[in-house]
Amino acid sequence: FTSSTIYQEIFGQGREQGRQSEAAALALRQLQRRCGSLSPQQEAQIQALPLDQLEALADALLDFEGAEDLMVWLDGLEG
């Protein structure tokens, strides 16, 4: 049963969602330390990011000096 393709797909998706959720939680904690309180909209936007963008955010936030840098980074995703 555990070797079935469907099981592997479901398990893989669950694992990927778990990694995304953990990465979002870590990014939010780091951002709150670097930028102060985030708006609910910013938190939701970060939680919705795919794993590759969360990893890019984790790298970028090391250079952030405040909340303005986060807003610029998030705006860059939309453009």
C-alpha cells in the first residue's frame, strides 16, 4: 500500500506543505525581529508564498533594515 503511486503523491504533497508551513513560520519570526510587527495582510501574503519564494525571502531579509524593505520585496513579487 505505501508503495502505491497515489500514496507517494499524497505523502509527498503533505511533506511539501509541511516544509512550506515551517519555512513561512520561520520567515515570519525573523521578519518580526528585523522589521517589527507585520500587518495581517503581510503575514497572509508571506504564508501564501511557495517554498522557493520563502527561501528567497529568508536570504533577502538578512539585508533588510526595516519594514520598508519588506514592502519593496513583496511589491517586487507582484510586478
